[in-house]
Amino acid sequence: MEGTLQDALRRHFGFGAFRPGQERVVRAVLEGRDALVVMPTGSGKSLCFQLPALLMPGTTLVVSPLIALMKDQVDALAARRIPATFLNSSLTADESARRLAQLRMGHYKLVYVAPERFRNPRFLEALRETPLAMLAVDEAHCISSWGHDFRPDYLHLGEVVAALPPGVRLLAVTATATDAVREDIVRHLRLGQGGRAEPEVLVTGFERPNLSLNVTRVRTHGEKLERLLQIIEFFRTGVVYCATRRMVERVQELLAAHGVRALAYNGAMDDAERTRVQDAFMRREAPVVVATNAFGMGVDRPDIRFVVHWDVPGSLEAYYQEVGRAGRDGAYAWCELLFNYADVRTQEFFIESANPPAEHVYELYAAIRNACAQGENGEATLPPEGWAERAGLKSPLTVRALIALFERNGLLTRVRRVGSPHSTITVPKEGDLPALERICSALARKEAAERDRLRDLLDYVDARGCRHRFLLAYFGDHAPARACTKCDVCHPLAAFPPRLPADPERLVRLRKILSCVARLHGRGDYALVAAILRGEAEAPQWRALSTFGILPEPPAEAIARACEALEMDGYLSGMALTPAGYDLVLGRAPVPPIATFAGAAPADKPKRAAAARPATGLATALRTWVRQEAERRGLPAYMVLHSRTVAAIARKRPGTFEELALIQGMGEVKLAKYAEAILEIVSRYA
Ligand code: ADP
């Protein structure tokens, strides 16, 4: 059998080897067992049912809620000459009939259907005559009211399963399943029940050892921005997730004011606009995307080097899926959650809006029925805000969520008329009180579940143990424990903003060297690093780097020797930073025990008579400059330089870049942007 499975994999899909876990599931299914597969998005879950489907007689039904993706999946199979199709509401009656006839004749190996299809009598009739091999339930977490995407139609799948002839395999796959969700899946889908053999349960693939997981507590937007700019400066390519559309725009503007070109993406954009932004990011036209959680599906740029969460997400499922987009090429990637407790309120607001109390449900439905009763032809058309006002509800978000629920439960019908921006609603003759009651109790359960998941996320923020371990345990992945090299609990970040440790001068130098190497992205050698840092490199591309000329004093050999020492101590690997190198550069590692520059000790420098002159003239000049600079960049003044920093500069009168870099509040980004101007002003008062 060894050879045959591998051969089949190659023959049908052209893949050289199974990914972790796939083969185990395929074997279990072929042996006649049910299976529950929990693997992250993109890890290859589909193959777990597609390959056995081809190796067994009969048709495999694939239940999926994602109607929009069915066609793509079927097209991909068709391209591999695998007979497959889909049945959903997008088809004409004729086309549906044609496909049902083919289904009966056993023409297809795989047929994708939406869960509501099982309410369609013609489909059920066709099924009775179709020899089935397997029922594969994709996105199986939709069956659980504890999951983040509960769909009542999934619950009916239990009856479908109960009616399956013996021998038809059952496979449930999902990317997210905590214990409670997993129990729901097993129970509702009757895995291993009623005479079925014990199911194979596989939870794997959640480990992402190349991701560095960090939480940084911040108090203000200014602090968030400063940290984000540092991260962008180092990692260049990445995604910034915000909770709301408005915040996406705000962050994009802030970045633009600091010279960072970023794309903006949100769920309310139309399809063409979304595609345009995704394509621009994929084509590397801009290094950074600021986005709501709508961004990501279908974006598989492998070299995303950072994911920053400007706001807290609503659950660990969402969080892990979003950070999971970083580092798909397996190389080091940085994930940082900028945590401000106040932002939790936004998520609570989302939860409350999406799960209103019973009286709001009844009020809105009554308002809709009244409006239809009075409207022409029994119809009513209003924007969400209009409905909110009629029913005395606060949030149009609530209205949207409820109308969608009413529709799914047959309490109303929506049509979109050409030229009208809002749907027209009609209601059935009789009200359906039990359906309303069902909606209310489902909403109450969902609210409790969502609050639980938000609490889990806050536990993660406060975690006292390794963040990688925390997430693996959360997802139920029992990967063997390994030493963590990349999380801020195991390797604490220095206080924010990063403070300089005991020997600040040395650390500043080392960070400059590492920064310079990072910016070369693998090009050049240590001699080039020295030439750039000393300001001696000729080519314009080196002169344009923000590290050009920032370390003029140590001789070139000393810099090259320091590079070698950094390499020996594991901070550099050739022309690339190691994880420890990044830690050092980002201010979360202690000063390393490595050789520093000989002959350039700070004590050799002539001491200047600072503080002898009154600082006020200089302070005024600096403040004037800060104001002008702030105006020019369209920023509040404190974001250019904090008044504390201005005072410190006036007091200490730095004469060199190095001295300026030691002043609290002068981070990498500020140095790169303002050092020249500040040193010039200080020199006028020297
Ligand atoms: P999921 O459903 O887990 O999100 P998919 O099933 O869509 O992921 O698979 C993601 C990608 O991985 C697809 O492009 C698929 O063709 C590819 N893939 C799956 N299994 C293998 C394999 N064994 N070798 C190489 N590529 C694979």
C-alpha cells in the first residue's frame, strides 16, 4: 500500500509527498473509519477528503458554507481532470436538473453543496439513488453554537448522517476547534456513534515556530504609532490589523505622514476595489497594508515579515489566523499585539451589537411587519439606520445582523431592486413566534460564547507562560514541547519604549550594525556594512539607507570585527539577522557578552562643557522647530518630539549622532528622520 498512496498523490495531484497528518487521515478513511481533522487554514485539509474520494467507489458529498469558493474548488479539481461539480443557489433550474441527473448516474467523484441543499426535496430524491462513498463536512465548527460562525443549517446534518447507508464514511474538517466545539462536532455529526467505528481525531499543524509572538502594552495612539514605525522600519513588509474601518483610514494617514506608503483595505469596499488592493500588495507595489479582519482570504504572499495588531481582535481563533499570514515562507516573522485595555471595549461593542437582547429582536421584527403592512404591495425599503430609528435600536450593525437572521429563519424575504441602495423587504402573512423565540435563545448563547472567547484572548495577553504553548494548548494541538526561542514571555521585551540597558553606548553601536545588515537584505559583506555606517559607500542605493553615516567614528576594521563577533555569538548568520539578532535590535535582549570596539571607548572622547550655558534659548529654538515640523507633517507636535525629549536635548546638548541616540525618546525612526536637523540646531547654540 505504501507505494500506491504516494503514487496516487502524485498521479492525481502532482504532489511529491504528504503534508503532516494527511496520510494518517487518508488511511483511516480508506480503512472505513470516520475522522475529525483540525488543521490550520492553508495546511491542506481538502486533500484529506479529495484523495480518498478518488480511491473509493461512489460519490463524495462535500458540505461547505462558502458558496463563493465552491466554483474555484471545482475548477481546480476540473483542471486535474477530476469529475467534480457543485450545487447551490447560483445555478439556473435547468443547470441544477442537469447536474442532479449526472449525480444519479454516478458521474461525479466530488459534489460540493451548501448545507441548506439538504432541505431541497429534489436533491434528497436524487441522493437516494446515488451510491455515496463519503460525506465530508468542511468548516465543521459551524455546527457548534460555541464556534465563531454558527449556522443553524449545519444542525440538520445530524439527521442527514443518521439516514446515511452503512459504510458511507464521515469526515469533518475545520481550522478552529476548541474542546467545546470539538465535542459539539462529534456529538451532532454522530462521529463514532450508532454502530460507527471510533473516529480518527487529528489535531495538528498549529505550530508556527518561525513566528515571534509579542504583546506590547501601550497607553496612547502615539505609543502605538511609534512602535509600529519601528517595526515597519525593520521588517518592511507586513499587515497592520485594525478593528474598524475608521481606524484603518486613521492609521493609513498617520503612516503616510511619516513617509510610509501603505494600502488600506476594509470589508465595506466593493469587490473591484478589494481585488485592486490585494493585487497591488501581491505585486509588491506597497510594502504595508492596513486592514480590517476582512483582509487575508486568498492573499498568500509568502514573504510577509510582520503582522501588527493595532487593536485587540475578538478571539484567539481570529488572532492566530491573522498572525498566521506572516512568514509563510518559513523565515522569521514578527507578530506584535499593541494592547491597550481601552480597545477591548470596541470588541465588547461588536458582541453587543451582533447579539441584541430579546426585546430588541421583537421590536425590530414588529417594526418591519408594521412597515410592510402599511407599505405599497406589502413591501418596505429602508436603510439600516432607518430601521434602527423605527425600532428604537442604537446600532445599524444590530439591524443588519438581525435582518440577516430573520431572513435565514424564513421570517422575511429580501430583494435588491436595480438602482436602489437598500433591500426591499416582504414578510410572510403569519408571524412565526417560535422562530423568534429560537432566534432569541440562540443569540443569548452566542453572546455568552463570544464573551468567553474574548476572555480567552485576554488570558493570552496576560499569559505567564510561553505564548506558543498557550496557543497550541488552546487549539488542542499536542505537538511535542520544544524550547521557545520566540515569544516575549520566554524572552521578555524591554519596557516600552525600549530602554537602553547598562552599557547603552555599546548597545547603540551594535544595534546600528545589525540595523545596517538588516537593511541590506542579504546583499554585500561586512566591509560594505562598515563603509555604509561610516558614510563612505559611494553608490546612491547605499547613501539612501537610513543607516548611512550613522557610525562614523570606529575604524572600518573595528566594525567588521564587531560583525564577526556578532556572528560568533549567534546574532548574525552571514548577512542575515538571527532571531536573537532581531531581539537585540528591537530592544528585548540584554547587552550581549561580545567584544566591542577597541580604541573607540567613550572615555577617549573629549568631554564638552555641557550645562554651562543656559538651556532656554536652545529649548525655544527646538520647540519652534518641532512646531514647524509638526505642521509640515500634519501631526500633533508631541509625535514629532515629546516635550520631555526636547527638554532632555536642551539639557544634554548632544554634539554627535551617538549622543543624540542616547536621549530617551529618540528611537531609531526619530533618529533617521530628525537627527540631522536637531544636531544642526544644537550646534548653533554650542
Ligand atoms: P485548507 O483547506 O487546509 O485551508 P487547502 O486544502 O486549500 O488548505 O490546501 C492549501 C494548499 O496546499 C492548496 O494549494 C493545496 O493544493 C496545497 N497542498 C495540499 N496538500 C499538499 C501536499 N501534500 N503537497 C503540496 N501541496 C499541497
